[in-house]
Amino acid sequence: MFGGGGFDAFVVKLNPTGSLLVYGTYLGGSGPDVGLGITIDILGNAYVTGGTRSANFPTFGAFQGTLGGGRDAFVTKLNVTGTALTYSTYLGGAGTDVGNAIATDGTGAAYITGSTTCASLPCVLPPADFPTTAGVVQATRPVGEAAGVTDAFVTKLTPAGALSYSTFLGGTSGDEGLAITVDGGGNAYVTGGTSSGGAPPAGFPVTVGFANFTGGGATQAFLTKLNATATVIALSRPVPTGTLNSVLRDPDLALPSVSTSIGLDAVGNVYLSGSETRAAPRLTDAFIIVFDPAFTSPSAEFFVGGTGDDFGLALAVDAAGNVFLAGETTSGDFPFTPGAVQAALGGGTDGFAVKVTEVTTATGGRSSSGGIKCFIATAAFGSPLAREVVTLRTFRDRVLVPHAAGRAFVAAYYRVSPPFAGVVARHESLKVVTRAALRPVIWTAHVALVSPRLAFVVLVGAASALVALLAAVVLVSCRGVGRRRAAVIAFTIAAAFTVTIGLLDRATHQSSRPSVHADIDAVHSSDHGGRTTPQPTALGRRVVRRPGAGAGTSEPERYDIDVRSFADRLPTLTGALKVRPTFSSGRFGYEIESELVDGILTADGLTITNPKSATTVGIEANDRILAVNGHGPAGGVFMAFLNMRRDPDSNTVQVQLDRGGTIMQRTLVLR
């Protein structure tokens, strides 16, 4: 029965055709409980992990029988019929702990990864801190790590649910384990995101031959292999995201990338998928990368998606090496194949399912899209997200699509382009020639975007002149018409052509994706617990500052934020950003505009230029945000949004800021 507490985890098994419920059960206690990872063993037993705040979460045969802190991870094994617990245990300390993913080996042992925070300094061994075992690669948190910073963890339980090994995995900044798998030898492969840059132990662990993770608070995807006893890090490296055709997509600023799923094929190649952000144009892309067993020969980064936000959330690999990717998208031009179940975006955010063939390591062959339709520029430059293709697409959307004649031209191009694009995609020499031929077109398109309406007028004039010229040549050369008469006829044709386009033209001005506007109240508690009159803001929230915290105390200021229908609005929150390259104090960065706050993002943090509604959570102009949940500002916000999309109880955001040389903390609790 339902345990209460807002929401419970659940486990459901369907028959092979999905037409019959084999079993379904709640899993939880009187507090919030969220299931985030599930796997089955060869016998059909189900293993579940997630997070719980329930002091009465169902346990059985537990090595940890009580809730260690505000939120603990849990690990539960159900029998084949779902009628009984084989074991169920808490996994955590006094801080906030959550299990994000789980895998099993052939013996029925379970491997869990997730994130854990130290509640307060000094961080000590269990039971006050997360449980670890002796002899593992990282039995204690890194020296110098602040309280509230997340570390990844990897834990193995025996088939009976006893603790086999448990280790931290990370540096002194934020680290989160998001996916795990295991090979036949019991070696665990873990991936996720880290902001711990520089050399270990302050930086995230790397093995010989691989570069350290980037400093400056940049969040990067990681890939790590532990031996069967977790006493040795066999391999560990950054995941090389942010490149297209071997060129950095945003070379001046390291932007966040996180790997959220992992798979192995029969020969030991490692498949990762996840998401990374771009600054200009501002969007999120899903990616797939494949590594050889030594992690030394990654494939080129393969992107899946369109011009909206695309998140890769789950990956599977079959025996033939085909990759199946699931996630969510806001892209109206997401690629689809003929006969697709759904060939158009149904709403603000849709799920997607993609099969990708021939994605191999750098030494093993090429990557392809499994027959997804593309056009000439995409074939020439290798991806719909290449800068050149984005320029042409923007030209299409801003210069051509608003006009009837432009739409007719685009429709004709869509019909004739794919066969030629297929030929170009199969021959490297044709790609080179096509790229060279398109350079002047791309430059012209870039210039045209300065004034799209004027550009369309010029384009129509040029097209009319070309039609007139061709008509005159035909009349003089083939029909023997005199030059003067041919000129009059050509002028008449050009004028008729121009007038026809003008009559057909019905400019449409489509508004951009709606941003969040709702009625919000901001309420500040006074030092005596009184309340001021609610004042409307623009975020759809009620913000309450907890009394007795802030300046002059060791406790960070805490703000409880009531966010109505927050999960449904997450895609539009990210879409409301405007990002422009800029220079600040002699350093390259990005100017960020949003409904919440404006600022300039550099490697040193996010400097607030206009706090807007962020004043309701104690943020002022000229504050410099240093970290969000232990990650750099961009990576921390990205990780927070990603976690809240998949985990409704991941609702606490820790903000560290510098105000005139004084380091301050803000705790935001989203309700």
C-alpha cells in the first residue's frame, strides 16, 4: 500500500508484449521515496536503488537498518514474483545521499553508484559519514573538501545484501556518479560528472596517460574502471566532449558536460551517452561516445538531436553493437526516420527513442546515423550542430521561412537535397569540395542576418535579375529576338516575377518559445519572525527566508521556495536564457540574461550585473557566484536541472558566493 510522504517509489513488471501487468508494488515509507535505478539478474530478481527520507522505509536483512541523515540512498532486492523482499537496506550517513544507478554481475552481487555529501566538518567515518570499507581506493573524503560538497560513491553488496566494498570517488569539488555497469570479471565501470579539476587528490582521479580534469570549476563527464575489489583504479579519464570534427565548439569557455548512461559490448568497448551545453547558440545536445577497452581510442562525439534542448538519459547496446538511446527533446526538427511512430514534436517537451548503428571507436571504423535523413550542408560538415550548419539554418528561419516564396524554396530544397547529401556523406573528397563551395554561401548568410528583411528583398531582387538575364540570353541566342526587344521582355518578366513574390508573400512572425511568467510572492521573515506584505515578482514562487540565519552566524542563509508545477516548467526555464560572448576585465566570458538574474560568466564564476528576482534569495549586484552544489556556476545549474528532471526530491541547491571578498552561503530549498 502507499506509504505516504508525498510520493513513493514503485516497481512494475510487464509481460514481454507490454499488454499485461505481471506485478506492481509500492516501495516506501512515510517520507518521500524515489526510485532512480533498476536492474534484474539472470533469474529475474529485481534490484532497485534511489533515495529516501523515510525513517520507516521497508528494510529486511539490512546491513544498515536506520536512516542515517536527512536523505539516504536505499538498495532493495525483490524476488522473482515481486511478492517479498530478499533484502532491503539504507545506504548513507548524516548528509544527503542518493543512489542513482545499479547493476548486477553473474553471481547476483549488486553494484551501486550515486552521490553523497558530508553534513558538516569535520567529516568522519561511519556512522556519522557515508559507510566505506577498508583498503578501497578512497576510504575517506578528500582533504580540504568543504561541507555540503558532493562526492560520487561506488558500493558493492553481496547476493545476500551484505556490504562487500564501498568507496568514495572524487576530488574536492562536486562529483556525482550517474551510471554504472560491470563486466564478467566483476570490474565496475562508472560515469557521471565532476567539477574537481587539477591533479589528484584535489582533482578527480585519473590514471597514467590521461590528462587531468579541467580546472576553473568546469563540470566534465568522467569514465572510471575499478578492479573487482575496488582496491585499484584500473582506468580513469575525462570524457572528451565539446568537439565537432576535431574542433572545439566553444573554445574560449569550458561548458558543462555530463554522462548519464553506460553500456558494454561483447568485446569490452564502453558506450557512453549524456548531455552537454553550448553557449552560442544556447542549447543542450545529447551525445554518444564509444571507447575501446583501454579507454585510449574514443570515437568522434556523435550528436543526436536538433536545434532545441536534447537530453540523452538512457542507453543500451545489443550484441551487434547497435546503440539504443532514449531521452527528451524540445527540438521541433529532431531527426526522424520514414515510418516513425511519431514524426513531429507533440508538445513543449517530448521523449525520444533512437537506434544508432556503426558507432565504433576511433580505430574501429566510422559513425553513422543509421539512415536518418540529412541535407547537403549537414553531410558536408558532419553534424546538424556544426557552426556552419547552424548559420545556414538560422538564415533559413529568419530570412526565408517568414515569407511564402522562401518557404516554397525551402520545401523544394528539402525534396531534392537528401539524395545528393547521401552521396556527399559517403565520400570524404566530396565533403571537402562541398565545404569549400558552401563557404561563400555561409559568409553571405552570416551578413544577411544583420537585417533579415532587407536581405530577403535583396535576395528577391537578385533572383529576379537572374531570371531576366536567363530569359534575355534564351531570347537572343535561341529565338533570334532583337536585343532591345529581348531587354523589354526580360524586364517585364523580372517585374512580374517580383510582383508575384510580393503578392504571395505573407510574412509570419512566430514568437519564440514561451518563457515562464506567473504570479509569485516573495516573503521575507524579519529577525523577529514577522512577515512583510507579499510583493509580486516574476517567477511564480513564494520565497521564505528562514529567521536566525545569515550574517554573523555560521549557518548559511536558507530560503524555502514554493515552485508551482516546477517539474513541468523546467524545459522552459532553461530555454529562457540568452547568451552572448563578451569580454570582462580582460577575460573572455559570456553575458547571461534570464528572468531570474543577469550576469557575466567567466572561469572565475558568475558575476551578477542585475540581480532581478534573485534579490529574494539574498543575491545582490556585483556578487560573484563561485559554486552551485559544489560545481562551478554553469555546471552546478546544469547538474541541478538534470537531477531535478529525474529526481523530484533533489530539491536543495547550495550556492557559494563572494561579496566584496567575504565568502557567503545560500541554501535554496525548492518546495
